[in-house]
Amino acid sequence: MDVIPLPRFKEKLPARNRRPSALDKVGTPFVLPADTVLYRQGESAESLYYLESGAVMVGVASAGGEPIIVAVHGPGAFFGARSLRSEAHKTTAAVLVQSTVIAVAKADIKSLLRTDATFAGQFAMQMMRRAAALEEEQVDRVVNSLEKRLARALLILASVDAESDEARVLERMTESTLAGMLATDPLSVRELLQEFREAGHLGPGEPLSVRSSLVRVLLPAHLADLPSPLDELTALAR
């Protein structure tokens, strides 16, 4: 049985995930250990951030004070973008695994957007992908069952893992964390994880390992038994 993540980009990241060269002149890089809080909801927003390596989890506190996970970002992501129009952060960003983050002052980002067409295009494309992903997540939450939402979240997290040879994001995912991502309770997540394991979609035990067959959970019932394109790609890669 193959286990996701399979692809590894040992020499260089895919083009869309490579650091824009413009950041070399204006950015300040930091290597941050796991569990570092980069900024908190309500704090002054002075910078935009670019994730060079690792993973960052972004969340917001609900009206009742409970944390709600908004996104998990992998290498190549800009985050904290709302700081460009706000004096305070609307979310909290915490480092999931050791990560290299580049901080860029708001004034420098705004200057690059005005004067560097290449950077402006890269930034715009990522914001467009982010908006499309948010729209998909909203549709997912309204239309799909918890089972499909969890499967989709695990596949996305496995994709984040695939972009790094370093510490794995899935190793830090607990039932409570996944429940926070899906706005549900940990018991429901535990039961579904067990169902996925029994179906062979997850590796046995901990830490979590996602198999490519998990994508079948997202398919309509009449397509779920057909060969997975991921299986065919895996066979070709061997």
C-alpha cells in the first residue's frame, strides 16, 4: 500500500511555491521552532509573512473563546495578508513544525506591488488561489458530510507534508486539532479515523499516515470502486 505524501522536491520546489526573488532584498528570515506563536489575534499588524519551509496553522477565537482553525499553510504561502489593510491581526498564527518564515514590512510589500510587476503577479496569483480554496471550503462545509470533509482535510495536510523533507505536519495532528478544523467534536473525528483505518485509507496506529485510496471517500458512490488516478501515478513512479 502506498502512503501519501509520495512526491518529494529535493532539488527545488515547484515554480508556484518558490520564494519570490524580490523578498531577498526586503524580507527578514526567521527559523522558528514548533509551537511558536508568530502573532496573536488583536495584536498590531506590522508585517506580511512568507513561509519558506515548514507549516503554519492560522486560527481565530470564536465568540465563546474556543479556537477555530482557519487554515494550515505549507511552503510557498503568504499569510497575514489582511495586515495590509488593518492595524490589527484578525487571526492567530502558530508554527506547527520547525519553519523558516520571512517577515516583510507592510510598507515594503506595498512598494513591491506598485513597482515590481513580477512580484505583483506572483502575489495576485496566490491570493486568487487562496480565495478559490476558501470558496471550496465553504461549499465543502455546507454540502458535504463530515466524513468527506475530514477526508479532504487529511489529503490537504498530506499535500503540505509532501512539500517538505523535514518534520511532518500529520505527526502533529491530534483528534482535537482536526475537530477544530472541521468545527466538530473530537469523538466524531476519532470514530471516522477508525473507519478510515479499517477501510485501509490510513496507516495503522500513530502518527497519521494517509494512503492515496482516501481520495475514494470524496468520490460519488458509483465511482468509488473504479481505479484511482493516484494509484496509477504511483505505479508509474515506482
